[in-house]
Amino acid sequence: MAFSHKRMSFHQGSGAITSTEDRRTRAHLDIPLLIITYALAVFGVYCIAIATFNPDKGTDLSVLNYILNSSSASWQAIFCLVSPIVLGFLVAIPYELLRIQGRLVYYGIVGLLILALFSQAISGVTAWIPIGKGRTIQPAEFIKIGIILMMARSLSNTDKPFGTMRNAAYNLGIFLLPAGLTLLQGELGSVLVMCVIFYVMLYFADTETWVLITILVLAVVGIGAILGYMMVSGSESYRLKRILSFLDPQAYYNSAGYQILNSQLAIGSGGKTGIGTFVVGSLSQLNYVPEDWTDFIFSAVGEAFGFVGCIGVIIAYLLLMLRMLYLAHFTMDRFGRLIIVGVMAMFFSHVIENIGMTIGVLPITGIPLPFISYGGSNFVTNMAGIGLVLNVVKNRSSATAINTPLMLRNQRGSWWRRGKHAKQSTL
């Protein structure tokens, strides 16, 4: 009888051999991850209510009434209340089914991306599919989960993702197909998120360094060539204006730079601890920052809660991503590890891009802040990502803990593969 992936101990007095499972590698429902997730989600409902505060409906109400008086906050609260069903469903899915049906999920969402191309454009973007009663879905959000599942499936089947031309073409195709369709829709921000997911998963799958460098160089050259062509040709594209306004927002104050400057003003007005919540005459209440309940929700956070509140939100996201890294570190199955890493990369790119654009250190890309910005498709996608992580951790096999310090990848071979060297004892 063989005992694999378990820590063995020998008691000389009794001559008995016992097996004990390391608490870090055991299969379990990860409560800390759930706590951080719902802390952000509940805070998001509160922030949306602040950003959409209407004094005409009352100024001395309970928090619940402020939420109910806001259509966006009410819908976000509904998403939050229903989300345990989504999580429960994803956690209940047999683990191996994720690997088998990942391809079906991926191609199904690709079909929705194609369908979205024929939808009515909103602000020059054809990314939403109407589902009735004024509600829409955004397939570009869902495809991030599809890419994570497909990439994890592909990368877990080989030690060298670009070892052959066939593998290279297949892995690139997984990314390029949805990225190209999303770019045709005009959703550049979502494409950037896909780029980060793709690159980070390749990195943690031990892709050869020269391949990673080549991809990065080609991406930088390609983006530079596109921007250069747009500037030389005198393009009037709103994407170009967003980049130019990022470089010099004052020159575009009445157009593309308006949102950046007013967002900085709102965050700066919060000072150290903020001006408070549901304040009549605040910049968020007067709608000085467009879309401050969706993409620019961080400006409302900065104004209401100040520097302390902003740092608190950033710390919460940092804890969320570090928790995922920790869980991935002690997950021995390559497919499961890559799923966790992909979800972590998705959150990382959203947080960096969103906060960066609201404070003016990155161009505007229309990327929502996970769990805090209003948006059903994004909220469902984020919860689906958490659900996948919970599924992996709850169904992972017991394994000997890695006793080396937690690290990313200090040497070739990475800490991903160290789990393969867990000792086995046979009776």
C-alpha cells in the first residue's frame, strides 16, 4: 500500500507509522479568501450608493435606504446577494470537469463575442448584448475566465509551452482569437487584461526566458507602431485622444482630459481621512467625475474616505492576491495552480489599470475596479474567478508542504515543480 503526498512520521516506541496531512496543502474551503472577497463586495455596494447619492430623495437616511434609493447600488446589492449561488455552483463542479469542459466554456463565450459585434454601439463600442428589460451582458468580461481555463488546460499538458511550433501556435491562438474579436468591438481595456493573463500564465508555466522576452518586445514594438501610425495619419480616434490626454491632460481639459483632472481633484479633496459619506455638494454628488460609480469609483472612494480609505482598499486587494499566491504555492496539481495564477493575474491587471487611470499615472482604459465598480458582467466574472480558486483548493489532493520560503521564481525549475519531488513511502 502506497502513501503519496503525505508527511510520514515513525514512532520507535510502538513501531507504528502514521500519516499526517500538512494543513497548508489540505483540501478545504478557503474562508480567508471568502472574507476578503465579500468585504470588498459589500464595501462596493456602499461606495456605489455614495457615488450615486441624490439629496432630493433625502439626506438623513439609513445606509439601507441610501442603497435602495440608488438603482445602481440596489442592483449591485442584488448581485452580491445572489453571488453565493454562483460560488456554490462552481465549487460543486467536479474538478476534472473543469479540465474537460473548459474548451466548451471558451468557445461558447467566443461565440458570444462574435454575436456582440453585431450589437448596437454604445460610445463607439459594440461590446454589449441586450438580454431584455434594459439589461445587457458583456462577453469580453466572461472570456477572461475562458482564457484562464483553456490556458491552464494547455499549459498543464506540456513542460515547454513553446517547445514546438504546434504548441506555440495553439497557445497563441487561445489568446489571439478572443483578443482580436474584443479589439474589433473597441474594448481595448479588456484586451490589455487578456494580455496580462496570457503573459503571467506563460511565466508561471516555466516558458523559456527568450520566448517571454520576444513576446514582450514584439508587444511593445507593435503598440508603438500603431500609436505612431495614428499620430502621423492624423487619426481622430478616441483611443489616441485618451493617450494624448494622459500625457498632457490640461491640453484636453474640455474633452479627453476632463475625466482625469476631475478624478484627481476628487481624490485630492478627500485629504487624509476624507470628507465623509453622502455629503451634499461633494464632487461625487454633483457628478463632476463622469462614470464615478463604475470605472472611476476609486475617485469616489478617495473623496469620501481620503488617503486612509484608498490605502485600505489597496491593502485589501493586496491581501486578496497574496492569498491566491499562497494557495497556488501549496497546490501541487499543475492545472489547478495555473487556474489560480490566471485568476490572480486578472485581478492584478484590473486593480493596477483602474487605480492607475483614476490617479492619472496610466491612460484611461475603461477597466472596472473588481467588486467595487458597478457592473453585473464584471461582478459575475470576478465571482466566477473566486469560485474557480475555491474549487481547486477544495478538491486538491493532499500533498507534502513545500518547506522552502515562499518565492515566485528565483531559479529555473520554479517552485511549481518542487511538489513533484514529494517523498512517497510504501508499506
